Amino acid sequence: MFRFALPFCLALAAPVVASEYRFSDAHLHYVDFFQESDGITRLVKAMDEAGIDHAMISGISVAKKWHEDEPKRPRYYAGDDAGAYWFSATDVFVHDAVTSLPEEQQKRFHPFLTGFNPTDKNADAHIRRMLELHPGFWQGIGEIFTRHDDLTALTYGDTPRANNEALARVYHLAAEYDLPVMVHSNITSKRERNPLYLEEIEEPLRNHPHVRFIWAHAGTSMEIHRHQEKLDFLLQTVTRLLADYPNLYIDLSWTMLHPYLLDENEQPDPRWVALIEKYPTRFMLGSDVVGSFDNLGKAMHAFVPFLDALEDDTARGVARDNFLDILPRRRQAEVH
């Protein structure tokens, strides 16, 4: 799933020794699609070994059903045709895991609340109750699953869209509580070679300028890449959105690494280097691991060849500080 790359020097910028990078993982799921996890002790150990100082930590808002007609338990949400259902207890698992740690270790984790149905106009009321139940614990909302490959079709109920009325209510609540919002919203379908669903993410950016949106892997996905390999319009689209919406932040998790940031020879794409240098505070790294943490270090260190192509300050921001800088203002003094 993840490809590990050793660091090397490039003429594009003064290189940084890989061992000097400290990381924030801006996209980490404590559980998988069956709400199971390696556990918080394994996660802390993996973070220590990988040089990860901080991590966004969230559950997964759906649970995959093991259908009566399936003789073998699926290993992933796409393993068979059985559906997935919205699962609010995922946030309970995250809360219990984080609060089981010593206080100093708890400060390394930044929990995002995700256990709600994004097509339900009651969702904002549920989120408010969760925020009031554990005051100060939750530091963001998401990852919100909207357009998400085959998961969209497998999830029971209405098709979730990032620009529906239910989520508009959630965004207003996020602004009220100063919470960043991570949204998974595919930019297109498996077949269309155009930004088919762009308006679904652009409308919230336009209508909610006081909300800091993290766009999960810039609308890309492995399933899209299996059918199209590379979206030729992605760089141009992201460039325009960053210019138009200062509240947009990009999560450079795993489906962005290849084929966008690095080519088949592990060489950084100078166009993406230039874009990140133009907006050095608007990009962050994520592993997007789901419940299993054995590959956490590989997932994060695979970005080192690209980080080495950036200016020193930009690289350190992308690797660690940019994520911390979008957390609620009440947390800023604790993380810097």
C-alpha cells in the first residue's frame, strides 16, 4: 500500500537530512472499517519510532457489514457487496483510547469527531452534544465521508455530498467552536476525466469562509487511479482553489504521493514543488492508516524525497507545523 523511499539530494532546494524531520500526521484513523484497532499503545510506539510528534486521530464513521450471505468476513469495505452503516460509537473508542494515556502523551493527539451521518440534518445537534459532553476534548470534525468511491454506493441511505444542507449546519457549528473540518470529497468519478464533483467541495469553501477546510488528498483516491492513473486537471484545479479560497488546506496523504508529488523514479514534480512554495502554509502530510500502525513510519517517510525538494522552512511546515497551526486557537499555546 505504501512505498518507502530513502532520502536523496536534489538541486531544486537545499536538502534537509531525513533524520531531522519531525512530523505531524494530519490524517490518521484509530480504527478500521470494522471498528477494530491495534490499540493506542501500539500507535504511540509507532509514532515514537517514526519521529511523529503529533497526530490527528479520528475514528471511521461507518462500519462494514458482514452479510448473512457471505461465508467469509470481508477484510475491507470494498471486499464484497455488503453495505456499510453510519456508526457513532467510533468517537467513543477514540475518546477512551486517548484519555487512557498519561496527560503528556494525550497532548500529542488531536481528536476529530466523525461519528455522524452527513446526510442527517440532526447531525449538528449530535455534534454539539458530543462537544458539550467532553468540553475541550474534540479539536476538529472529520474525516467526513461524502463522495468516496464505492463506499458511497455501499453506505445505506442518501448519497452524502459536501454541499448538502445537513453539512451546512455542521459547518456553521464548526465556525462557532473554531474547529477545522476534514472532508473526503472525490473530485470526480472513476470514469469521468473532468472535475465532475468539484462544485460539491467548492460551494462550502465559498459559503463558509470562516471554516478551515482540509480537503482529504485533494479529492483523489486509489480507486480513481485504478481506472484513470492520473488526473491531468488536478494541479490546475488545486492551484485555482488555493488562490480563490484562503480557508482551503490540502491533506497530502497517500494517493497524492504517487503519481502527483513523485514520479515513477521517485523524482519530485517541480510543478507541485512550485505550488507548495507559493502556498507554504496550506499543505500538510497524512498517513491515512486505518486501525493498523505497522506501516505508519513508511507512510510518512515516503514523503521525504519530496520534502527534500522544498525550501527548509517550507519542508518543516509541511512535515509538522502546518497541521498544528490550523487547530483551534485555544490549543496553539500547547503545541508550539
